[in-house]
Amino acid sequence: MTKTDFNRFWQVLEGKQTELGRFLRNREGIAIEKNADALDEVQQAAERELAIRNLDRESELLRHVKNALGRLEDGSYGVCLHCEEEINPKRLAAVPWAQYCISCQEIADMRKAQHADDEELDQELVTAA
């Protein structure tokens, strides 16, 4: 990886980390408010559930971004965590925090559909390598 590529990916990942950090600090959507109207309470509960799901998704993405920054620092960025092959530069341009090449990502997605716990899946893929 050239110094220019390194700097470009670093800037993109740092920017994404900052953006996600701002999003995750905003937790207004998960506040529990008591309401006299039962319908309003049900609607607020549904909105709160959606906000929590969004926070979970963005937290996971932030974890992937931080891991990608760590891989940039240690020189392993752009290498699939499963098969240890180089990740296609076009994939990295589209998804700079990508952990896996396309083939391994497809396997991960299939397993993820079968497993409820993302952490267990990531650990399986890393230890299988």
C-alpha cells in the first residue's frame, strides 16, 4: 500500500469514526417517557426499539472502523481476516472497514443468518484461518 493510499484510507476511516461517535452520543431516542395515553406509549416503545437497533448497528460499525484503523497501524490492512488473501482494492474503496474478501464475506453473511451472535461468528472466522 502506498503512502497516499494509507493516508486516504486513514482520513476516510477517521472521518467515519468521528461521524459515528457523534451519532452514538445522541441517545434521546431511547429515553423512556411515561404517557397517559396507552397508544402513545406503544408508539414510543416502537420508536425506542428502532432507536436501540440503530444504536446497535452503528456501534458495530464503529467497532469495525476502529479495527480497520488498528489494521492500518499494524500493517495488516487490506488482508482478509479469514483466508489472509488481499482484499480487492475496489472493495476497500467502497467499504474501507471491510474485514473479509468478497468470498469470505459471503460465507460470513450465510453463517450470520444462521447464528444470532455476531461476536461468535467473527471469532469462528478468525480462529478458522
